[in-house]
Amino acid sequence: MTKLKLATIWLSGCSGCHMSFLDTDEWLIDLAARVEVVYSPLVDAKVYPRDVDVALVEGAVANDDHLRMIGLVRARTKLLISFGDCAISGNATALRNPLGAPEALVRLIYAERADAHGQPPDAAGIVPALLGQVRPVHAVVPVDVYLPGCPPPAARIRAALEQLLAGEPVRLAGRDQLKFG
Ligand code: SF4
């Protein structure tokens, strides 16, 4: 049986969506028999491969690295799932958007208001450059499926993946499967 090539991506998020994925518990054993996890924070793959069937993308696009990564993911993935509320709307990670330029915020938080030895992490190459605004994934690349929740409950993640494994389009309906938050 050909295994579905599955990737999971972690952009600007808290990893709670990935934790919820792991909360599918013993079903992961069934899943492992039917998918090949080709890229994920959960496996030791350094390069995003070509011809990925499905990618679960957690988090919004908040910095230069995310921007590069999501372009690569989109180009190399057949079905891109916006995984969780941060990916879909920006959610908690976009709370900085109304506060203006990120450089001023970083200076304020890491230097001016630091208790001791304040120093912004702004030396070249230390951290990726922040984008002016945090953007949901669909504002940067086309998205095929939206899987809401903060995080999406494990049962919802499982339902979506089971539909894909059955060769069906993902159809989420009703409060249990579509609720944000
Ligand atoms: Fe974390 Fe919620 Fe964002 Fe998922 S949607 S990354 S759980 S804050």
C-alpha cells in the first residue's frame, strides 16, 4: 500500500496544535501504518521534500523564515491545511499587529523594560527578521483546507485525516468540528 506523504509545519504558533495532534493517542499507531511523515518538528528531517501529499501548517507567518518556508511548502505540497486558529486568522500571534513596527516593540521589551542587562536579540543572524505584520497563511499562499481551533481538538484532527486517508475531501460540519477557539 502506498503511504500518504504527510508533513507538519510549525510557523508562528505555540506548538499547541502539534500537541493536540499527539493527543490522538493510540490512533497514531494506526496512522503510522498509513502515512510516511516526511517532514515535521516531530521527526529529524532538515529539508522539506518534494511531492508531499498533505501538510498541516500550524501558526501564522511572522518572520522572514516563515515567509520562505511557506512558499516552499506551498510549491511542494498537494494539499495544504491551515492548522489551527493562528494559521487561519493570526489569532494570538497577531496581537502585536495593532501595536506598530516590531522593531520598536522588541527594543521596548528586551532593552528598555528589561530588569537587567537588557539587549534586543537583533544582531544579524541571531533571529529571523520580524515582518511588519503577522499574516494568516492564506494571506501569503493559497490554502486548501481550514482546520479551526485553538488548538483543534484531537478528534477533529483525526476526523479530517481519516477523510483524507479514505480518499475523500475534508468536510467539517457542525459546532463540534468548526468552532474556533
Ligand atoms: Fe497555539 Fe492556539 Fe495558535 Fe495552535 S491555534 S498555535 S494552540 S495559540
